[in-house]
Amino acid sequence: MKHKSNINRLTATFYFFIVLIITPLLFVAGCSENSSESSTKENQKIIVGCSKGNSSALIYLAQEKSFFSNESLTVEIKEFQSGVAALNAFLKGEVDLVTASEFAFVTQSFEHNDIYILASIAALKNKALLARKDSHIINPMNLKGKKVAVTANSGGEYFLGKYLDKHSISTEQLEIVYMKPQVLVEQFIAGKIDAALTWEPHVYHITKLLEDDIISWDCQGNQKNYLTLVTNQKFLTDRPDAATRFLTAIEMAERHYNKNPKEIELLLHNRFLYDPAYLASILANTEYKLEISQQLLDALNQEAQWRVAKGLSQTSNPINYKSRLHVEALKKVNPKAITLME
């Protein structure tokens, strides 16, 4: 019995050492496999044109947290004062991807049938119509005969048009002048224009400086506008994997934001020196989410119809905007983020 007990003890010891030796080897093999899988991704560079400001926060966060590099992407961010300016640079071939409002996309979609939306990364209400009281404007009807500024081809142009329609004011009854955002701010503060429709942070800067000397109207109502990721057919054909990996990094940024919402507040403060009051205001009106929604598609169709009705498009032929939503990349990353109706 004693001899048998010794044999059992030796057998148990033998198996213990086998497990002790094999387990680390299996772990190393598994790590090597994962490492090999990661290393098979060819590092690619993507130049992204960003509309400067809080709406592009998920891109800034993805860069800061190394989510792009985790996907073997080297991302260079070029900032522009507006989505319109960023989109113009994209159309010149200066960047690979660009952030722009859905309206800016619609504006260019009539002439460029090879541009597509990969997804939206923010839904927000950030626009206001501002008017100077010393121009004797106290209600919307006083806008008649006044000089009103807006940025051409921007979402501001659409919301100004809708606001005027709501109050039965035609564009012929006032003088509309088109200005880049920064010029618009300077001209408004200097009193060279009577009213202006613009977006944050310009609304905040003007309001903080002029305070009680201006009147402000909400021009969006319940309609949000969307910051979209735009690219072209060439990029999607030549580098489909890069598009998927870019969205993967953005989805990681969104998940990180949902768990740590204060981090975006800190990031935006450090990057743009926004004060806490302003940050609280804009973040309350911004939803950071990677998606392709039915609401986005509805907005594209409505805004295109508006442009055609106003004679702002060279063609009246309808565009199938559902076909301009490139769902394939997002479907690989998070199919639940696509909520289009069948």
C-alpha cells in the first residue's frame, strides 16, 4: 500500500510539473497569435480635415487615447474654421476624410456624385440668429431691409432660410451677405451688419461681448444637425480597410466617452480654452454618437428638397441619399449603429 501511495504521489507531482511548464507556453503562444494578428495590419496614414470645435470631439479623443494607433493608423488632423472650408479642402484632394455638416454635404452632392457619408459622429443644436438692438431689431419682422450675414453653403444658410419661411419673410426683403465665420463675427461686433446666423463657439463669443445689446433667436427648433464623416469613392475603393479601422477607433472613443464623460469636457477645455459655463452649455446640446440613422437620412432629403425649391441647385433631379450612405464600413464595426428603415 505504501509503495502504491508513493507511485500516486510521483504521478501527481509529474502532472503538476507538466501543467506548470505547459500553461505559460500556451499563454505565450496565445499572446504571439494576438500580436501576429495585430502586426498583420499595415500601418496607414489618414489625413482628416476637421471642423474646429467641440463637434469633432470624438476624433480628438481617439487621437489622445491612441485608439487610432491601436488600429495601426497614423492620423494627421487638419483643422478648419468650418465644415464648409474643410469640405472644400477635401474636394481639392488635400485630405482623405473630412467632417462636415449634413447640409454642407448636400450642397456639394449635386455636383459631386462620388462623395459618401461614412457615419455621423455628433448630433447637435448649436446655431442661433443674432440681431443688434441698435439696428432697431426687436422682433423677426424688423429684419426686413436689414443686412443679414450667413456662411454660404453651410447649415446656417438652411436654418436661416427655414426661419425666414416660418415668419413669412422672403430673402428679397432683406440684404443677405455671405461671410466666412470669423469675418462674420468681426463684422457683427463692429456693427457693420445688423444680424447674423452662426453657430458655436461664435454665438457664445458674440453674446459674451455684446450681452444686452443683442437679441438672440433659436432657429433650429427641434431639428438637430449632424456632423458627418465624408470621403469619396476612390478612398473607399483603394483603402476600404482603412475606413473600417478609422470607424473602429471612433467607436472606441465613443465607448470611452460614455464611461468617462468628463474627459471630453477636460479635453475641450485644454484644447480650446473654453470656460466651464460655455462647455456645460454646448455639451448639454450635443450627443456624441457614431451612427447612420434614419433621422440623418431624413435631414439629407429635406435639405436637398429645400435647396431645389429655392433654386439653389443647378438640377432638380432627386438624389437617392440612401445610396450616398456608405453603410459597409460601419456594418463591420457596429451594425446596431445603423438604424435606417427598410
